[in-house]
Amino acid sequence: MSVSFVLEALVVLAAIIMGTRAGGVGVGLWGGLGTFVLVFVFGEAPGEPPAAAVAIILGVVTAASMMQAAGGIDWMVAMAARVIEAHPKQITVIAPLTAFAFCVGSGTGNIIYPLLPVIYDVSYKNHIRPARPLTLTVVQSGMALAASPVSAAMAAMLTLTEVAPYNLGLTQILAITLPACIIGIVVTALVVNRMWKDLDDDPDVQERIASGVLAAPEARQDAVPVGASSGSAGTSDTPAVPETGSAPPAEPASNASALTYTKEGRNSALVFLLGVVAIVVLGLFPNLRPSFEVEGEVVSIDMTTTIVLVMFVVGTIILFVGRPDVKTVPDQSVFKAGMISAIALFGIAWLTATFIAAHEDYIIETVGAWVTDWRFLFALAVFIVAALTTSQSTATRTIVPIGLAAGLPAGIVTGMWAGALGGVYTLPANGTQIAAANFDLSGTTKLGTKLVDHSFFIPMLIMSVVTIAVGALIGGVFF
């Protein structure tokens, strides 16, 4: 191990740590500073900046922000709430699966915020401990972006795996991550249904009902009972949410009938979702994409270009069917979060690309031997970075290139990557975790006081481990 490798590795780690402390665009700024040090101080050649991933993010964010400005997110939320309320007894499974479907379709975890009070209300009325569906719904959103064709995390992953020699395109990635995530959710739901005391047997909840602080399930109305207190512990500050960039609504509706939407919003959402379907179809059937002759060889346009072009078309159609106020697009939470993700991704990805390119042979010889013998070290590394940065795209661009350079099969890398992204909920510092705890008036969803004693920790571990194992199996056997 050379001295330069150690010093440059310390620069990379320091940039990641300082970027994590700064949060948001600070991740990108510190990544850029680290790249400057590697180039100007250590004399390394600059790696290739992640222009393709940033292009995908910009294209998707533009279309998604247009949809949100037209009211498309409101329609998605209302539809998801109807599904949840239609199956109250199975809410522990139905709620996270429904939220997963809409997170995948929209490419953002934003959608779960207004769903949380609906999930609480339905579960409480049906004598189901609210912490069970609430924690699963929150935790699944950490991994759902690994199964979304239009998320920032997928943009980062796709640009790494679709190139030679890996040749793992969008449809192959989805064939691994979608079933792995769904199985992870279902298995975790079965386990969580046996965790903790039932609502009617919980002495703390029954004491609050008896004292009049909390209305009994049968008598509960849609409005918040007077004098009811939050079920959260610890901090009540609204934290930064790198991947979604939104804060929980101040006064959310608590049932599906109260969630309204417009015809324009519905049409915009349908156009956006059709765009997502079109992207998947074009990825599945490359012959549908235009082909050009390059150096005597006929090749189809790549999926990066395809995604960007389709999203621009989608955004333009939304202009007509949704009639959003274009001036408000930069104010949308999806737009703000997307810009933060693009900046953070650009800086940190450029840093890791520069470091890996400078020491690729050494990484293959040493790190490659480690992950070949203990493959799940790769998943652990992604999990830890996701926990520290609370950003799926940052964890992707930081660790996945190292795993691929070390010689891990792309299919196995993809499968483990999906589950390891659940690490973003290791600490109770995300907006969705705080929102879920605050919306749970029964007090069963807790943020804890010792970092890992919160209600989300065990469901997060179970879902991550199951998804990692299933994803690695699918990726290893079929890809």
C-alpha cells in the first residue's frame, strides 16, 4: 500500500465526512474540493465527471416538477390513500406496498408525507398498532428509489452499469431490484405484525385513552383530538431531506375523501406515469430506439439520452394537459430536491471517479480480494455511507464504482445495492421519520433517545437484510 494511496483515501473520506456534516449542496462542494486536492496537490488526472447522471436528473426533475406544479402529486396521493382505506385489516402490508408503487412511479419519497396521517387513522380505527404500517411505509421509501426508473439514485446507478463490460441496463436493474424490494417489504411486514404489543394490549395507549388524552378507536374522528400529544421523542426540528427535499405538511388530511385533486393534476400524473412506462419499454426493447452508424457500426441511442428526451417530451405535454404555472416550477419541492441531488452527486462522483481511476489496479488487487471473499462487505459499505449521508444517490456514486472496479459481478452489486440503501433510516434524523412519529397520536411510533432505539431501526434492518439477500441471489443467478 503506497503512501499516496493512503493520503488520497484520507482526502476522500474527509471530503465525504465534511460534506455529510454540511448536508445538501455541501456534499457536492466538499466533493469538488476533494477533487481539486487530488488533481492540484497529488497530481492525479481528473476522473470523468458524471455528466450523464446529472443530465438524467435534470430531465426527470423538470418533468416531475411540472407535474407537481399541475397538481399531479395530489392525485397520486389521493389514489394511494383510497387503496389503503379499501383494505384496512391488511394495512401493515397494503400501506407500504402501495406507497412503494407510487414512490417507484414518481421517483421520489415525497409522496408518503400526506399518506402518513391516513395510515395512522385507518390503522388506529381498526385497532392495529400504528407503528407497524407507519414504520414500514417510511423505511420502504429508502429502497423504493432503487426500483424507480426516474429517481436520482437510479440515474447514478444506470450510468455506472449500462456501459461495457457490465452491460446491465435499466430493465435488467429493475428485474433485480423490483422483486427484491417487494419480497423485502412483504417479509418485513409479516415479521413486524408480530412485533410489539397489540394496540388493545398496550398499557401506555390504554392509559392515555382512559385519561381522555386520546380518543378510543371506535370513537375516533378524522380531526385530531383536543389535548392529544405527539408520539415522538427527541428532537422536533424538521431535518434536511436530501432525496426528497420536502417537509411534512403542517395540517394534513387524515382520510382519503379529504385529499382533493384537479382534472389537470390527474392528467399530468397520468402523462408522467406513461412516460415512465415508455422509458421501461424502450429499455426492454432497444430496437425501438433510433439507431445511427458510428464508426461503421449501427448502434441504438443509449438509455441516458432516451430518458432525458422522453422526460422533456413528458414535460412539454404536461404544459398543455396540466396547464401549470411555469413560474412556480422552481419553487416545487421536487425541483429543489433534484437540484440538490444533482450538485451533491456531481461533486462526490467526480471525487470518487478521480480516486478510482488513479488507483484502479491496486483496488482490484486488494479490495477485490476482500469483496470476493466476503461479498457482503460491499453491502455494508453502501449501508454505512447511506446512513451517514442520508442520500441514496451519494451512497451509489461513492461505493458502487469501487465494488465494480473490485470485480464484483454487476448483478450482485445491483441486488445488494437496493437493500443497502435502506441504511438512510439508521438514525432517526429524516423528515419522514419525524413526520410519522408526530402523526402517530397513540405514541406507538417513537424516535427514541439513544440513536438506534427508535421504532424504525428493527424494521429497517430486517427489510435491508432480506432485500440484500434476495437481490444478491437474483442478480447472481440470472445476471
